[in-house]
Amino acid sequence: MYPDIIQIELAKLILKGRAHTGKFLKSLESKKLIERFPAKSGAKIIMKISITPKGHEVYKKVSESLEKHIKESSCDVEIEKVKDVIKILQSIREKTIQRYNVKFD
């Protein structure tokens, strides 16, 4: 998890532009799944994001459902191996972004 992540960092993680991410966050905020609050970062004021208790509940339900689906659809592959593949893919994405200076605006 990414506690108190800011919008631009989230946009990079989900490979979307800031505008799209802002609309997405506004939707989550209106559903009381997240809260955004101002925080100081050096001389700048930024908006940090925090998951609400309701957001944690929804995350847990979705996570459990996805894990069940992965177990069912991956036949005899252990869930830990599937999680390892996901981590590897995330690492490849992050290194690609760094190496090629990919920006999602």
C-alpha cells in the first residue's frame, strides 16, 4: 500500500494522466472511499490521499474476491506464484518508466 500518496504518484502507478486520475479520485472521494487533504511539501501545498475505513472495507472485499478468482482461473498454479508474477510485472513497468522517462499526461 502507499500511505498518503499524492495524485501525480498515483497517476504514474496506474499509468494514467493526471486529469484522468483526478476524475477517478473525485469519484472515490464522493463515495467516501478516500479523503484528500492539503499538506506541505517544501514550499508547495499538495493534496495527499488517504483511504477511509469504508475504503479499507471495500478494498478487503475486492481483494478477497480477486484472490478467489485468481485461484479458480489459475488451475494448479499456487497463488504465491501468481503474486510473484504480478510483482515482476510491476517491477518491469517501474524500470521501463525510469529507463525511458515515460510520462502519462
